[in-house]
Amino acid sequence: MAEFIVDEWLWADLNGENGRHKQEEACKFLQILWEKCDKMVTAKGSKFMQKAWDFCKKAIDIEKRAKVKLFREILHNPKKFEEVDVEEIALENLDLSQVDPDDVYLVKTYHERKALIITTDRKLLQCLRSKNILCILRDEFLNEYIKSA
């Protein structure tokens, strides 16, 4: 079983903001995650969850509602999804001055779970890799993940 920390690209992709192809890939990611013994992990109250709820609330067409249904199945299955409490995690030994404050939850979640962070933010990727934090670009990850399914 692999665990993944996914940032907010998932919601932009599922919403179609990055084109139809990215939307299909994001949907395929959720389907494969559901079928495999893999899991998404995020911080309680994170920006990821805020955007998830926004997506769910605004999904009015049939296609988006189907995506919401799949996400909710994942969300309510503790083998597929977990929110972790990262409030108490201190990162004082880590220089995060180059990390956007909205993305610190990703680093804290990583330190709690040591799960792979999947992002589209190249600056964040470089910063995290320089700190030996497992991180990969969305496109690289999905190319391999979808192929291996």
C-alpha cells in the first residue's frame, strides 16, 4: 500500500480548469486509488479539504456529481483516506521560508506520515527535495501511476 499527499491540483483538474485531458487523468487517479490498496493522506482543516468541500458543494452537473460520489466513497473509507492532526507538529529545525504558508500543511503531513507529496508547484518541489522530502510532479506521477494500473 502506498500513501500519497495530494495538493490542490486535484480539485482544479477535476473541475476542468486545466483542460479535459487533466480532468480525465485526475478522475482516473481516483478510480485507480479506489481499486488499489493505496491511500490519500491530508491534514485536518487543510487547504486541500477546503477545496474538496467547495468542489463537492458546487458540483451541479451529472459529470461532476459522479466525481463527487467517487471522492466521497474514498473519503469515507479509512483504508483509502485519512485526515491527520498536524497542529502540534513543530518544524523549527526546517527552514520553510521558501514554502508558501498555505503549503506548510503538506510538509507537516509529510513529517507525520512520510507519504509522497504530489504537486504541480515546481518551486515547492525544488524546495522540498532540497530538504530530502519525497515529492514528485503531478504529471510524472500520474504517467507512471496510470500506466502501472
